[in-house]
Amino acid sequence: MGYIEKDLLDGEQIIYSGHLHWRIYVPGFFHLIMTFVLSVGADKLRMPVLYLLAAFFLLWSVFSLVNAAITKSSTELAVTNKRVIFKTGLFSRRTMELSHHRIESISENQPIMGRIFNYGTILVEGTGGGQEWLDNIADPLTFKKHAQAAAEDAVSSNGGK
């Protein structure tokens, strides 16, 4: 059971669960490819210094991939019938929980590559000026749509309050 399931209020139900996009692994794989290219170059050019550079990129790629895996597994996103909840972190934790009636706006940002591969950033703005950026969200438009629909349902069930 994750943070969000443990943190649900009485009568609260998860409507939509989001997750991070696989693109967070791209830097690690890029470094891995650089390791391969440098190793082949060291063999062909007989330059031992390239092996040292390849070893550096190998360590960097392992660090990047492990970091991405930890980030992906320790991040939770959910829209419930009462709140939007975001939690990240394994050893230290950062959370954002915003009641639907406190949400002023939800917007998304998708660069060209985000449109192609379906990832982006969600900005949740609360009343009183609070802002929370949720980066590298998979399918951000669906997350936004569920959050907006839940907020509308919350407002209409409270009689427009």
C-alpha cells in the first residue's frame, strides 16, 4: 500500500492514478550509448584515455538509471473525489495535497517531443498563490481532465460553494 492509499480521508476514493513517463530514463540510456561509442573508439584509435572516459560515462549512466528508477517508483500521483495528491521521494518525502475547492487552475505544458511521446508538465495553482509543478507526467491531458472533472463534481455537490 502506497502513501496515497494510506492517506485517504473517510469516504475518499481514487478516481485516477498518474505516473511518470519513461522519458526520465533517457539521460541514463544516452550515457550508456556514449560508453559504448567511447569503448569502440578506444579500440579503433588505440587511445587508452577514451577507456577512462568510457568508464566515467558507465558510472554516470548507472547512477542516472538507478536515480530514475528510484524516482519513478517513489512518485505517486492521484486525483481523488476530494483532492489532488502528489508525493515524491524515497528517503525524504515531498507531498502536495490540494482540495478541489482550493484549486484555482490546472494547466499543462507539452513541448513538441512531449506531444509526440505523450508527456508533459502539470501546473496546479491553488487559491492564495500556491503553485506546484509536476514534471514528466505521462499523459498529462488525461490527468488534467480527471482533476478538472473531479473539481467540478466537488463544486456542484457543494452547491457551488
